[in-house]
Amino acid sequence: MKALLFSLITLIYLTTNGQELQNQCPPEFPHGILKIELFLEVHDSKYRQKSGTLNENKSQIQVVSNLKECKALKSFISEHKKYNEIDQKLRDEETIYFYKTSNFFYVFWNYKPEFYRPRMGSTKRFVVINDDFSQSWLFYL
């Protein structure tokens, strides 16, 4: 009886937590705003020209915290094969991050805040999505 009750409580807990995680936005990356600023000001201007972000203002950069926008971004990622593949290959210590300016969303994958520390290594995937979700560009920064 105790084992059955324990199993039932565990199942309810996991189901509730799984739904909670689906219904919230990703955390803020420790250097997320800096990452977007570097893209908008420092990285090769051909990236900004290609994506149409030449006139985006760094003062507008903010983490996406609107649940409706987060759900739309998660849906967009899951519906696009190459982005979904990236998302599905995440290790346990990694997560996805969402930022925005007035006309664009910026999506990238990196370590979760609790696992983050500055590291040398390969470039990371960085996706720019226009605000109506009609176009996206994948860069390696």
C-alpha cells in the first residue's frame, strides 16, 4: 500500500513539475545581454546585414519573459528541423535562452546558469528570428 501511495505521489509530482517547466520562460543567461550586444556591435557586420539587424539598438535588449512569446519561440524551434535537432541534443547542463529587441528575437543554447563559467571552446549556435516568425538566420558565434 505504501509503495502504491509513494508511486502515485511521485507520478503526480513529476507530471506537475513537467507541466510547470513547459509553462515558463527560460532563465536569464549570466552574460546574455552582452552576447546580444556583441552580435549587434562587434561581430562581422555581414551577419547583421544578412539578418536585417543593422539598425537594432542595444538599449532595447531584454530577456523574453512574456509567456506567450516564450511559447511561440518554443513552438518555432520545435517546428524547424535544424533548430529542433539542436534543441534535442542538449546535455543536462545546457538550456535554451531567449532575448529580444523591438524587431527580432535572439535564441541561443548554452550552459544553465548554475553550470555556467567562462570557457574557451568552439562557437555556439545563435539564431536570429524576426518578430513575425517569418524568417530566421543561424549563425555560429
